[in-house]
Amino acid sequence: MELVKKENLEIVKKEDTSIKVADTITMVSFYIGDFLFGIPASQVMEINKEIDITPVPLSDEHILGIMNLRGQIVTVMDLAKKLKIDLKVTPKLNLIVKDEGESPISFVIEEIGEILEITPSKLEKVPDKLEGLSKEYIKNVYQLPDKLLLILDIEKIVKE
Amino acid sequence: MNFDEDILQDFLVEAKEGITKLEEGFIELEKDPKKIGVLKELFRTMHSLKGAAGFFGFKTLESIAHFSEDILSKLRDGLIEPEEDVVDILLKAVDYIKYIISYIEENKTEPVEDKILDFLVELSNFNEKLRKKVQEKPKERIGEEKLEEKLEEAEKKVEEKIEEKKEVKLVEEVKEEKEAPLSPHVELAETHIKVDVKLLDQLMNLAGELVLARNRVVQLSQKIMDEELTRSVQILSMITTEMQETIMKTRMQPIGSIFNKFPRIVRDLAKALGKKVNLHLEGTETELDRSIIEAIKDPLTHLIRNAIDHGIETPEERVMLGKPEEGNLILRAYQEGGQVVIEIDDDGRGIDIEKIKKKAVEKGFMSYEEVERASEKELLNLIFKPGFSTAETVTQLSGRGVGMDVVKANIEKLGGSIEINTIRGKGTNIKIKIPLTLAIIPALIVTSGDYRYAIPQVNLKELVNVDPDKDLLKVGNTEFYRLRGEIIPVLRLSEVLKVNGKSEEQRNLVILNTGERFIGLLVDRIFASEEIVVKPLGRWFKNIPIYSGATIMGDGKLALILDVVGLSQFVGISIEEIEKTYEGAGIKIKTSAQETIILLLFDVGEERFAIPIALISRLDKIKANEIKISGGKEIIIYRDEVVPVIRLENYLPLKEVPLQESYNVLFFTERGKTCGILCTNIVGTLETTPEIEEGIYTQPGILGHRIIDGKTTLFIDIYKIIEMYDPDWFIVKVEKEKVVKRILLAEDSPFFRGMIKNYLVGAGYEVETTENGKEALNRLFSGKFDLIITDLEMPEMDGFELIKEVRASPDYKNIPIIVVTSLAGEDVRRKVLDLGANAYEIKLNREKLLEEIERLLS
């Protein structure tokens, strides 16, 4: 009896992973102005509303400062500035992203979008006509029925 | 082979301890071959290692240990001498054992390599050679045979026991049985357990978090003001602190754990360089945070290498110089305040300042003029600059790309500082100061605009309240402040941080010590000092030099931690430039740096006077009718003693002083004799520099004057006044010496100069005064003197250099030198005595100084 059960479980598990890996990726989406951005959910630590930023004078323009995330020091980045989007963002939410080997980083955003499941095979190259932001930090784009989802290259954003 | 993982772990731990013991033992042995105790210990350790290796079936290890043990037994029984080749091969054996152990640790099995087998053959042959050598001396053979028997017997026992219990530990017990008396450390083992360091680190972090959480709760409870809550919070607070301290203690390790690695390094290095070095370790029990211990190992190794390579001379050179053949290297650790001091002291050739000067010009670090003007300290600090090395030929050992600049950077990264002192021909002393722990540091909290910043307490010198408009002077774009005669460049925190918006009026000047110099930081507000937990900042801030991290405050908000060395980069122009500007303007800037005295200010009639409070034994008030006349002099009866009283107006040209109903009396006591000085009114005390102006008011009894709080204040020379009152007051009845002794006094402060001179003359000496070391030196060479008294901090040439120069001159190398100072400090004292001074006294202590002079001149 037990053996059978175990086997079943394994099959279920296998199916589960295969779906995720092969078919879709879960994306957290959010808006900056009219742009809709996506970050893989696996890289997002949490989203919260505790905006209490301590500025760090003399730091780069796109760094807003640091904040206290339950005892951890988190760097806060103004993503709009980093992506050179000409727009003043009023910080409302923290989107906290993991940074391997370093303390996490928070992108402050105004509005969170939906959680999306996307199919990797349908990812497209960044089109040349995309304007109004710095394209080097966009990895791919993904065509949604009504909008273009811009997939961020988190590693590049975090490392440069 | 299959054995329990735990037992193997036990074995590895024990083996490592054994290796350390062996290394230490061999070095000790080489120094003192007769130490039978050491030999026994070595033999015992090697024997346990052999037994355990055999148990696990590590054949090679067992064999190496076996042969080593064999050699050791011959040493122990005095059959052979611990000559160099013997010790060498034994050390080599330890190296192989070390290698095998680390291999086993990783791979759980012994390495099979040719080089190990080759060595085994070498070791075995060596052993055979020794055996033959021993056999040539028939008498001693019996001893050896006996030992062999004993050994075999012991081994048998070991094996039996192991088979019975399969417990490595027992090897030790067998050994103990054999080697009465029983050592107690077997029992000790039960009170200690081994804990993973990571676990302790985690515990430490959690404790840090707990402190923060506690701080928040404390703040909340202060808002709520509930009695019961407050009490509970107090208890929580207390326990938290205690727990934090205890956990910190778990991370503390004796510095000996790295010091003990140095005997081997020193030995190998000395041998490679053909030098003889005797290493002394002091204060090995001094405890430091584990992470710091790890971090100072490399800098220390580098400094020790330098000391042996550049400092200590070859045995031939030393003998020629009249030094013992063996150089001495002392590695000393001790606690001082919240810091640990590590000193590396050698008695080698010292650092050649002339060579540094030459190199500084050659490499473009300083101009020719700058070099000539620079103090010894400034020149020595060049050693820490990247690209500066004094070794003429870069040897393989010292100069391998990592220089003293890296050493300094590493120590500063730990929040520490490094300082070099050197005496040509006598040796070099390097002093490293590091904090006890890195994780939690005391810091001063200041504000700029709306935000708080933390300044590590170690960098803090003092806090001064200033009026920026009046007290700060400006040269070019740099502001500076004069703190007791020293020029300190001032930064405004809000300007450094480029914080816009209006700031409160900044009146708080924080004086910071960067290790090289002082800077002032003008901040909005100063809060209390707090214990903070240092947290690193992310990679985006690495290139901003003014922060060293961040911390979470009690209210959950963040504060950036300021890096003082980084801040100092924002100082626009150098102090030298400021000095130049002001010299040009005819303003004298330099006086005795940092020298301060506490003055007592008092009025007689309308005149204001000052006297160092240290000279006064007591202050009191008396009624006018208590003053009696006896023998034509005014006296009072004070505490059953007849005390003559002196009215200053009788000796100084003062305006008429009206009679008063009561007087304040300053009592002055020396050698059991007391007199009192009458004054109208005591104004108060003031800590200040001994700066005075001479001229207008100078006359016997007055050393000079100065404007204090807008009023001309006369500095009285109490010794002169008393002498005027009674010329015999200070004369002690001794037989007058036929020859009057001549004393040379070097002192830059006119105030001290005048006072010391007067009391020396009063004591019957002839005194010549000079204002700095250079002048003193010139005077010394052109006249005959019996003794030199010198201040330390002086312009042109300071006291340290004066002593060095005097001691270096053949005619005066034995003249007694007394250093007088207003700043007492053990390290300064040690330094001047090392330099060759005979005594070290406090300026204002006339009695002690005179005693010392008498002693040195007799």
C-alpha cells in the first residue's frame, strides 16, 4: 500500500515541476508610468508598504537610500531613474528583490500589477522602436493581449 | 576501513592539538636543549599520535610518528644531542604529519604520494644512522634497550585497550599510567565542549538583534509609563545586556592562538636569512574577538618578517656593534581601555631616517624642503604610503608586493591604528591598537539635518562648543579651529554630505582622531553615546569613503556610521599650508601641542592673577581678625599650625588694596612648610594652555600675562614671591657644594620656563634656558653642563630628538637627562627612558624634580 502511494506522489511531483520549467514562468508585474515591467517571482522576496527610507548622501542619483527590513539593511533604488524614465515616482510600495551574496535591494514603485504566468518560448527580443527608457536593462519583452511586458534584467541592474 | 565518524573527528582534533604542541616544543628545545620536561612532553605527544594512527590504520602516519618517537626517545635519554640536523628532520616530520592530517580531514583516508614515502625512507635511514652512532658508545646501550622494552610494553597495552573499548581517548590514559604523576587535563576535557564557530556567529547576530528589539521596547515603555511594564522592561533590559556580554565572551579567544604560530615562522625565517633571533611572547592570554584574531594574523606576520629581515642584524654585525649575537624580538599584547595593544619590538638596527628622507625626495613623496621641515613622525608615516619601501634590495621575504600600506589598510579596516617608533641602532617598536570586538561598538550619535549619524568612539577625542563666526578661522576655503594652540581643520558635516535646506546653527565641534591627525567636525546636534551594532552597507556605497556601515537605532530607524579616515579626505588644504599662511601674517601658531594646565584664577584688589592649581595645597577663608602679628610678620593659626601669610601687594606694584573683613587664603606647602597668600576673591578654575605673553608686566614674581575672559591676568611665580618674602624659605640646610652645578633647560613655554628656572636657581643651581631642542643642542656644545632638563613637545626639535642627538654625541652620551612633562603617560615614559633619558617628571612637581636632580648629580 505504502509503496503505491509513494509512487503516485512522485509522479505528481514530476508533473508539477515539468510544467513550471517547461511551460510557464510566474512573473510579478508592476507599473512605472505607462510601462509595465516583469520580474520573475522567484527573485522577489516580498512586497510591503513600509516606506521609511534613510537617504545616503553622496550616493548615486538612482539610489534613494537604505531601509530597515526586520534588522537587515536594504538598499533602496529608484528604478525610474536607473532606467532613465523621465518621471517622478512617488514611492508607495517596496518590491524587495534578492541579490545573491549581498543584502537585498528594494525597488520603490507606485503600483503593482498582476501576477502573470508567461511561456518562455514566447519571449521576444527587445524591439528597436521601444523608446522613453534605457533599453540595456530590459532582457526580453513579452506580448500580453493588451500590453507589452518588459522583463527586467535584474542581475545587470543590481551589478552596475 | 570503517569507523565511526565521531571518533575520527576526535582523532583529528587531538592530532591538530598535538601538532601545535610539537611545533612549540621543538622550538623551545632548540633554545634550551637541556629541557628534559619538554622532551618528555614531545615524546608523549608523538607516542599518542602513533597509537591513534595505528588504531585507524593510517600506516604512513604511524610509521612517521614511530621513527620520530624513536629519535625523541634517544634525545630524552641523553643518548644523542638535539643538534640542528636532528631538530630539522623532526620538524620536517611534523610538517608531513600536518599534511597527512589535513589530507585525512578532507578525504577520510591517508594520502599515497611518493614524496611522503621518500621522506619516510629518509627518516628511517636517519634513525638508523643515529642508532649506529649510539651503539658506538657501549655504556649507554643498556638505557636504550630498556627503553625499547618499555616502549614495546606500552604499545602492547595501548593496542589491548583499543581493542577492548575502541576509544582513542584511552591512549592518553595508558600514557598517564606509565608516566606518573597524573596530569589533570583529562578531567578538564569534560567541562569543555566544541562548538561550531558559525553557530556562535549566528548567536552573536541574534544577540545584536535582541539588543535592538530591547531598545525599541524600552522606548515604548517610556511612552506608556506603566509601572509594572517599566519594571519588566528593566529586567528584560538587564538580562539582554548580560546575555550579549556573555555571548561576546564566547567569541573571545586568547591572542596566543596566533602568537603561538610565530615561533616556527621566526625560526624558519631567521635560519633562511642567516640570523639569530630570540622570540619572546608576552600577554598571550590577552583576549580578542575571534574575527579580529583572524584578521590581524597576516599583518602581524608581515611585520614580524620585516623586523627579522630589515631590523635585526646578522650575528657578525651584532657582535661588531657590541650587541648580543642573538637578536631579540618581542611580541607583546595587552589591554588598554577598550582596546588591545599589540607591540612588535626588536633590538635591531632601527629605521634609517636619512634613507627615508632620500627616498621620499627620489620618489617624489615630498620636496627637498618639505623633507627637511618634516618631523620624524611624518617621515616614518611615509612608510605606510603605497609604493614606499625602504629596503634597498627587495628581498624575497619582505618585499613581495604587499607593503606596509596594505598592513595599515588592514588594521584600519578593523578600526585600529598603527604607529612606529624607532631609535637608530637600538631597534624599532611598532604599536598596533585594535578594538576588542567588531560587531558591537560604542559610538557617538550626532545629527545633520533630519538624520542621525554614528561616530565610533575610538576616533573621538573631545567635544567642544564653539561659536562658528568667532572661533573658526578661514584659510582659502578651509576652516580651522585652534584647540590649545594646535590647528585643527574643520569640516561641516552638512557641507560634506551636501545636505540642502537650512540647518540649525552648528555650535558643536567634534574633534576626531584619524590616527594621523585631528580634524574637527561641526554637527547640528550631539546625542548620547550608544552601543551600536555595525551592519555592512551594500555594494552601491563601497566607493563612498565617508561611511563604514550602518546601524539600526532604538526606534528602528537607520543611522549611517561615519568613517573618520574617509572624512579627513574632505579637508581641503593641509595643516602645513595653513601654518605657512599664518607664519606669513606674523601670527605664531605653534606652542606646546596639547599641553594644558588647570589654573586657579583669583583677584587681589582689582588685579586678576593666575596660578597652576597643582601648586596649591588648600584653599580656605579666614576672618581679618584671625591674622596676628608675630615676630614682625603676619601669621594665622591654621589647624594648630602657625602659618605665615603673604600679601601680594607688598611685593608687587599693585594699586592699594583696601582692608577686608575676611580673606581667601591660598595655602602653599612644601617640605612640611606651609605659607598662605591672601586674596580678595577666588574667581574659579580654567583648563588652558600655558601660553603667556612676556614684556609689559614681567618682573620678579610675575612670569607674564594673558587676557582671559577680557581681563588682563597676571601669572604669578609663587616660588619667587615666597623667596622675596623670606629668602631662606627654600634653603635646606645642607653643606654648600663648592662647585655650582650647571643645568641646561629646554622648554618652549615661557611660563614653565620661567617657573622651572626660578625654582632651580632658588635651589642653588646655575640654569641656562633655551626654547627648543635645537637651541639646547647648540648651547650644550658650546658650554659645560652637568645635567639637561627638557620638555617633550617643542617646535624645531622636540625633546625626543634632543635626547637622541645628545645620546649620539660621544661627549655627552652619559650626561643625565630629565624629561619634564605636563602629560603623564606610561607609553611616553617608556619611550623616553628607552631613548636614554634618566628620569621622567611632572613639571609642576618641584619637590620631586629637585630630588631627582640631586640624585642624578650625586
